[in-house]
Amino acid sequence: MEPCNKKLANLIPEGDHVFGEVLNQIQRLRTEAQAHENKHWNDDFEAYCDNITEFIKKQKALSGTTIHECLDIIKAIRKSGQTAQRVETGQIAEKALLADYDMDLAYRNDEGYDKLCNALLVIIEDSQQTT
């Protein structure tokens, strides 16, 4: 992830709130999943998923395949977070989770988060070429 972060840090102008906020939201989702196993999942993380989804859908710089892949990643992140939240609040017992849910409570896949960051990188580079 480090090379992508360095490139993004150099490309995102200080005044560009949108790109910086999308990157921050991706990183917050990653940290919540990888460091906290989604134990703190709440409406803020839901909003991050919504914001990133809407941002990705609007991008003409991305191929249809890349958009679809990014949306699938966000969907998986959201699903694991929502399930973790239901476990944390007692709506799903851990025994039932093991028996009925074939998934992790946290989307830890670095490749998925990196794909989102790389898509953001393509969008930023495209926006700099068109301005």
C-alpha cells in the first residue's frame, strides 16, 4: 500500500477536498477492518461506503470493469461490517455466525483496498490531464 499512498499524497492538491476525503474514507475502512475487526462499525462507515460508491459510479476515467470490481469490493466491505455490527450488538450469536454465515467479520484483503486506491489514482491522474 505504501507506493500508492506516496503517489496519492503527491498528486492530491492540498485544496482538493474530494480526492483527499475519498482516500481518507478508504483508509478508515481498511483500518477498521484490519486493526479492529469491524468491532466499531457504525453509521459513519456506512456513509463512507455510500460516498465511495457514488464517487466511483460517476467516474468516466475508469473502465466499466474497474467500476464493477470497485463496487463489488465496497459491497463486500459493507456486508462484513454490517455482519460484525450485528454480532457486536447481539443480533447474531457467534455460534449462529459460524453455522449460518460463510464470511469474515472484517474485509482484510489488502488487494481490495489497493484496487480502490489505484482507481482513485487513475481518476486523479485523469483529472490533472483534463485541466
